[in-house]
Amino acid sequence: MRVRTTVVGATALLLSAALAGPAVAAGPAKDGHAATRRAIEAVVRAGVPGVTATVKDTHGTWSTTAGVGDIRTGERRSTADRYRVGSITKTFVSTVLLQLEAEGRLSLDDTVDKWLPGVVRGHGHDGRRITVRRLLNHTSGIYDYTTDEDFGRRYFTKDGFFEHRYDTLTPEDLVAIAMKHKPDFAPGTSWKYSNTNFVLAGMVIEKVTGHSYATEITHRIITPLHLTATSLPGTRVTVPRPSSRAYSKLAETATGPTYDVTTLNPSLASSAGEMISNSADLDRFYSALLRGKLLPPGQLKEMKTAVKIDGVPNGGYGLGLLETKLTCGVHVWGHDGGIHGSTSVAVTTADGRHSLAMNFNGDWTGDAAAVVEGEFC
């Protein structure tokens, strides 16, 4: 999921996210994380209200915070903060579909129309020509419903957001918005990030299993990995405590007033970005995934088969998984995510032994890529 002032999921960790305060380390500080801490402090100086981050590596777990979780009271962020993770949801959805493939219950080369007959149809869209694989690696060409002008006015601008923030939208509603537009390209001929792809992926999970994607993610991932801070809220408008307030400009620019956007109905993101988690849980998830604890070798290889992204020479997009080659040559795998007032990144090395997850409780500024570089380089 992405908001108008946040670039997420499509640009190899080039995120835009956004009162200041010194960083506070939780647990014994390690010199190896000094660059990470400096980058996080710079993010707060740049205008992000607060940051929370957790690293897990061969030396143990290290967490830090900077800035505030509540502009009004000055309450600091917590290393245990739960937050909306936006498009990081996509890796969970893709993992479930790959598990279903491993079980022989579907093929990634099945057409969307096989499972959702007639759903992807209109203005040139044709689900008979689009495979499940093309949903997961964003080569389907399906229009991104979040870029629809009316949707943007309703949910990404000040007046629209405060009128519609508690609306309930079904996955069918979101797909119908996309079908009012022409595809961006013919299936398989290019790459473009589209949240509609993963709304459809969630619908496929339900059709294959008879259960919602939320139920399957909970049963297959959250419960086995003991991700106690992770949830799929559905239509619940609040974020469980401990958590911070979330802030947005609700505008195309980073100037102007700052608004508290903490409460909203996340059905507007659906299986493209509704999840809530915290940094420790995200580290555990991505580490388990890359270490082969959630997928057989064949499916993990498919997930890591990345499509090159135009304009991003050091990154590629697999199946709900982003690959980035950092300036020091280290490859990290993970995803970023943005939703109103929240920008998140979770990445791990290919062996799953060094992981970083972090969140900014603002969506209009902040250099997340510098934090990742600081930690791994």
C-alpha cells in the first residue's frame, strides 16, 4: 500500500517518509550499530517525528528509538511499538501462495481467471491472460487502484480523509476501481508496482482455501513463528498498544500542517497493506523466510527470482520480495511499506542471519535507505 506522499515497495528502499530528540538505545550499545544510530538521528533531524528500529544478528538483538511517538505530549517512541506495516503485508501474502503451490493446491502459472472468473475484466484487462505469478511480481499490467483520482481525493487529501477514514471497502470494491481504467501494459511486457495485484492475490487465497487471507496468514505464519505483535486488523481502526501516533501532511507536498492519522479503517489497503506488526516480529519473519523455515527450497528460489526494475540498477522485485544490492556489495532481501502516517522497512541478508526492521511515524520525509546502508555497510 502506498500513500501519495510516500514512495513504497517499488524503488529499492528509496523511501520518503516524517520533532526531534536524541536516539535512545535499548540494551547494550554495540559500536557496530553506531552508523545505524547516526542515520536514525539524521532522520529525526530531517523532520520525522520518531523512529523505532530493531536489529537481530549473530551478536544478539539491538534496538533503538529516536524522536517522539506523540507530538502533543512528547511521549517517546518505544522499541516495542506496534505500527501499520503497509506493503510489507505483500511478503506474507506471497508466502502463503507459495506454500499453497508447494502443497499442489495451485500453480503460479494458473490464470487469475481460473480462480476469479470474470473479476479481472474491463477496459482491456483480461484475467485469462494474467497468471498468479504476474500478480506477485508486478508484471501483470493491472492498474493500481490507489492512483485513481477519486480514490486519492477520498483517502489521501485532508478533506477526503477526515470524511472517509472509517469507510469499509471490500476487495471487490478496490478491484472494481482498477477495472475502470486501462491496463498499464500488456501482461509480461514490463514492470509496474500495483496494489491491485495483491488485493487479487488475497482473493485467490480465499478461493483456493475457503478461508480469508488473514486466517491463512495467521494459521501458517503468525502462530507458528509466535509473532505476538503481528495482526491483520480487517476493519479495526485502532493500533494495539504499545504504539505511537501516526502523522501525515495529507497533501502532495511536505509543507503545511501535520495531521494525526492514527485511526483509520485499513480495509482501504486490504491484502496489499493492512497488517500491523513491530520490528522484532518483522525481523523474525524475514529471517525465518530467508532461512527456508517457511518455504521449501524450490518455492524460495521462485520467490527470490527478481524482475529488474527500470531506473533501479541495484534492485529487483521477486514474488512479494524486494532485492537490493547496497553500495558495499551486500545483498538484502525484504520489503518496504507505507500507509497513512507510517513508513516501514524490513530487510535481511540472504542467509537470514542479519535483519533490520524500522518504522517512521510520519509519511513525508526521512532517508530510510541511509539507515539500511548504515546497518549493513
